Amino acid sequence: MSGAIMRAERAGAPLLAALHACAFPADPWDADAFAALLAMPGAFALIAAEDAIPAGFVLARIAADEAEIVTLGVVPRARRRGHGTRLAAAAAAEAQARGAGRLFLEVAAGNAAARRLYGRLGFREVGQRRGYYPDGADALVLALALSPPS
Ligand SMILES: CC(C)(COP(=O)(O)OP(=O)(O)OC[C@H]1O[C@@H](n2cnc3c(N)ncnc32)[C@H](O)[C@@H]1OP(=O)(O)O)[C@@H](O)C(=O)NCCC(=O)NCCS
């Protein structure tokens, strides 16, 4: 499935919050939280759209030669159409272009959909954080090696 990937500037915080609330209804982050995240050095956010309708988002941060996907989600109606994969790949490409050598993220151990998506992109488990999430679930730390831009 194709679709546009757009950069979200700081004014996009309310849209990011709305998409996050759809993707993570049990733990919505508000617009102020996204504005604060976007204000962090090295932070960037991308939005995937389908027929000009926002379908998903990723917010990532680059610090020196490492990058992190802070949050990524796709609204339920638009899932299984490749948006999550394209968002993660676009974040990896941006991090690589800005000189990051590795891209990290945390994923709940029981999140089979996300683990499969990231595994298919080449992410590998590099650590675990016991009881990392508010509900007590464990997180896996995944990393993707990024080759230097040519
Ligand atoms: C995880 C999530 C981002 C996937 O987004 P998506 O746009 O549906 O993902 P894609 O269409 O790119 O799927 C890529 C692959 O991931 C795997 N996958 C995705 N959803 C899956 C599911 N529900 N069950 C099993 N595998 C799944 C499949 O291998 C899929 O490829 P396929 O459709 O060819 O089988 C989405 O389900 C979501 O937003 N979930 C809630 C928030 C979340 O968990 N975010 C990630 C936190 S780290």
C-alpha cells in the first residue's frame, strides 16, 4: 500500500496526540506531551497518510550517533496496510541520514504485531526491561544497525 509520509512540525502536536489516542487508547498522550517531545533536541515526527487522511505516526529522537523511536502507532482502521512498516523505515532512513549508527526502541514483550513488524525490518533484541510499562508488562529493547550514509 502506498501513501504519503509527511513531517510533523511543532504545530502538529494536536494531530499526533489524536493519532496516539486512537492507536493507544489505554495510554493516550496529550498535545502538550507531544509539544514537549517535539521540542527535545534531535526530535522529529512523521505522519503517514492514506488518501490524505492521517493514518499513523512515529516520533523519534537522535542523540549523537544513536537514535530512538519514542512512539509509533497506526489507527485501527488503517492497520495491516504497510503504514507501520513505512513509518519505522522512514524513521530509520532519517536517523541514518543524520548520522545515527543504531536505532533503538522498546516494545512490550506481548506485542506480537509490533515485534513481527520490527523483526521483519531487521531489528534484533538487545535487552529487556522488567516491569517497564505502567501495567507491569516487560519491555524488550530492540536495535537496528544503520549503515553510514554513502
Ligand atoms: C503495531 C502496529 C504499529 C502495526 O502497524 P501496521 O500499519 O498494521 O503494520 P504493517 O501493516 O506495516 O504490518 C507489517 C507486518 O507486521 C506484522 N503485523 C502487523 N500487525 C499484525 C498483527 N495484528 N498480528 C500479527 N502480525 C502483525 C505482520 O508481519 C505485518 O506484515 P503482513 O501484513 O504482510 O503480514 C499497529 O498494530 C499499532 O499501532 N498497534 C498499537 C500501537 C503499538 O503497538 N505500537 C508499537 C509500539 S512499539
